[in-house]
Amino acid sequence: MDIYPVFPDDLSTLSDDELAALIDEAQAAVAGVAAGTIDTGDATAADVLAATEAAVEQIEAARSIVAERAAEVEAAAARIAELAARAAGTADEPAADDASDDAVAESEVVADETAAEPALAAAAAPEAERRSARFALPARPAAAEPTAGETPRGHIAIVAEGAGHALGARVDRRGVVDALARKRRSFSAIPEGVSEDVVVASIRAAYPSERILGDDPKRNWEQVEAVIGEDALVASGGLCAPVTPYYDLDILAQAMRPVRDALPSFNAERGGIRFMTPPNLSAVTTGVGYLTAAQDATGGTTATKTCQTIPCPAQLEVDVAIVYRCLKFGNLGARTFPEQVDNFVSLTEAAFARLAETKLLDGIAAASTAVTASQVAGATSTLAGQIITAAAGMRSRNRMGRNRTIRVFLPEWAVDLLDVDLARAQFDRLEHNSGDVIALLREKNIAVTTFVDGETTGSQVFGTQSAGALLGFPTSLIWYMFPEGSFVYLDGGTLDLGLVRDSVLNATNDFQIFAEGFENVAFLGVESLKVTSSVCGNGSVFGTTTPTCPVV
């Protein structure tokens, strides 16, 4: 059973990034099995349960190793900081007075860690990383950086949630960017129907006990009155000091490729593929016949048996296309605002994925027979019935057995539409969800893949939400159906130049980040359908409507 990633016997041989990638992949697989969106094939429930238990044990073992390594690094950093303080002669230096104890302690931690971190990094980093450190961004003043340990009272700090940093350790903006980059590199393929949200850092604030409200309303009111009541001190003046700059840039888009990942891949290192489209069952005409005993006894032309001559089929060719991405940054801007570089690189990767997925869907649509299907009830009754009907027709026309999987591509929002429709239904509200519909299709050997984009002219992506009425689900849903393996993904590789500099860019103090991929989709099958369904998630069912037959 290959639904879970394979962990090596000795997890200690893997790096932190490799362990993080395995943990993320295994977590996504467990979530997919739990949600019923991963096809477990012919495996029994007992086999799936045993494999899941083993996967969770491996995840916990890997987490334990990561935590132990983080604890070792933290302990080493603390010890080096202590040694640095001793070397500087400040370890036992008494404070001037009680009122300045906190300020002295905090400044010592900042100074000690500033001195310790380069030493620890130099001891742990490989030679290649130490060479690249010459090109690192200039360090900010120590007083401007947050310190490790407990958040001072009345202060706000950014603390790490793993991703290369000890849990709970305070990090600066550069540490957040580093954590994001580490986590992004560790991402693996996400099973269809599963989303993944990863926290790499949190913002925490510490308040004195008199500013923390509890469950006692009377006590809470007394605390508030003490601060804002008539007898409370009233602050004069306003905000005089410059506020703290916030450099992080939020990003929502992800560079997922569900259509590509659902198709068998074919290496097209020669730039394309040449093939012959297989004929369907109706291509056999005079190659079969039927004679009665009387016709055979009569003989002559009555008993002549026909024989079909098969000509050489026409050869088809599909070449890979080029999908590229290119960004240009100023050297000074990139050095002083690395968060913007990281943000635009991530956004461009997501835009690259959207364009590439759209072109794959365009290719699938071009090779499919376009049909339409009308709404007969709510979205669940309509869509589930149309999918099962279309699959039955495809099996019947092609004399295809039920053991051959039929693949269906649906927009990802179709799953949400089914949930909304079921929640609005007259009976059994909230007792069923889209997972039940997908499970019903799986029983009929119909595998569902959801995509997040849509073909160029299909309008399957929600538009911009402006002020006014809330955008609803599209009423026209485009989906695709074909026997598994009918389409293959042509992978011509990638050309990733990374950071590009030349004399022209140097003259303007700029650099570029450039990469391109060579890919396409080829139809090697017999039949594929592009179905445009009229749908409405109003929860209506048969019995509350008066459908007519035939119902499709």
C-alpha cells in the first residue's frame, strides 16, 4: 500500500528539511485518508487502519527527533551566550539599582546573543554556507532586534513555531522570512481535496495581571474602572515616538498543480511526442459478421464472410509549450526589503501554476466532446446524477468493464456547492456532506480530482468581490470525464536560471529571477467529455420539484 510516504529505518540520517518534508507529506496523506479523498484501491479497512497507525507513529518519531535537535541547538546557544558573557567580563557585573535591573538584564541578553549567534552559526554551517554568508544582508543594530526568551511585559514579539527555529523562540523579521523559505522548500504534493495551512510564526503580547480579564464580570469591571474611571490617571499628550515598522507581507496564493499531478507523466525530453490515436469500438465494421445455418447451406454470395482491411492510422504529434516567469529587482531594494522579494517570488510561482494549469485544461477541453446538462433539482441531485449517467454511457458505448477507473475533473468550489446544497435540503440537513457524494462515486469506480483554476474561456474562477451583493456560486459548472490514462502530461523539464546578472543589469543596479518550464498535455485515449452543467445549490430534491424524463 503506497498511500503513505516511506520513512527510512534510521530517521536520524535525515536533515531537518527532509524530516519536515516527510512529516508534511505524511500529515497530508493521513488527512486525505480521513476525509475520503485518497483512493485506497482494493485495500481492506484493517489494512488502511494499520498503515495509518504506522504513519502516525513515524510522524511522531520524526517530530521527536526534530524537537531533540532544536533543544540541543537552543542549549548550545545558551551555553555559548554564557561563555561570551564571561569572556566579556559582564557575567557577574552588579546592576546600578533595582529600578534598572530589567533594562540591564535585557541589554546583556541582546549583547550576549549578538556575540553568540555568529559563533554558533559558524560552528554548525557547512563550508558552502559560510562562503555564502559574505553576501548576506547587513545586520541590523542589536538594540533593534527582539531577544530570545520570555516576552517583556507590555511588549509584542514574533515567536517561531518550528520551521528551522526552536518552538517559542523569538525571531526578527528576517527569521520569519527564513522560516517561510524553509517551509516552502519542504512542501510536497498535496492529495486532491486536501488543503494545508502551516503556521511558522505567531505574534504574542504580554500584559500585567491587572490588564488581563477573566471569567468574573464584577472583577473585570473593577479592573476596567481602575484604568478608565473618574479616579484613574488620565494620560496627557499623544503618541510622540515613531511607531514600529512592520515589514511582513501577507500572501494567500499557493503554487499547487492538481491537474498536472493527477495525470500520468511522460518524459518529453525531445520536445514532444508522436503517437497514433486508438480507434473506438465502432471502428470495427465489416470485421465481424453473422450467418445462419440456412445461409451457410445455400452457399455462394449468401454465405460469403466479409473481412475488414485495416489501414495504417494517421500519426499525431504534440509538442511541449513554454511557460515562463521572470522578475526584476533593484539590488538595493532587495537587500533592504527582502520580505518583498520573498512575497513576489511566491506570488509569481502561484501565477505560473495558474497559467500552466489553465493551459492543461485548455488542452483537455480541446480533445473532449462538448455536451450540456440541465438542472433538474438541487446541485447534489443534479451533479451526482449527471456524473453517474455520463459514466454509464461511456462504459456502455465502449463496452468498458467496471474495473476500469473513470476520472472526473471538477472545480474545487463544486465540493463547497454540494455542501451548501445539502445544508439547504429539506431532509437530513447537515447529516450528509460532499464526502458522501464522493464516496458514492468511488463505489462506482469514478475517481474525482478537483482543480483550482479553469480553462481560458470557462469562467470557473470567482471574480473580484466588490462592495454590494455577495458573489454566489457560478450557475454553469464545467467538468471533464475520461477513462483513466486517456491524457498524459508531457514533461520537457525546466530551465531555472535562478538569479541572473549581466552587464546591462549591472549598469542599472538590478538583477532578475528567471525560470521556465516545457510542458503540454496529449490525448492518447478513445473518448473524453467536457460537460457544462447548469447547477443551483438551493437544496431542492425530487418530491419538492416536478422533473420530466429523460432526466440528465
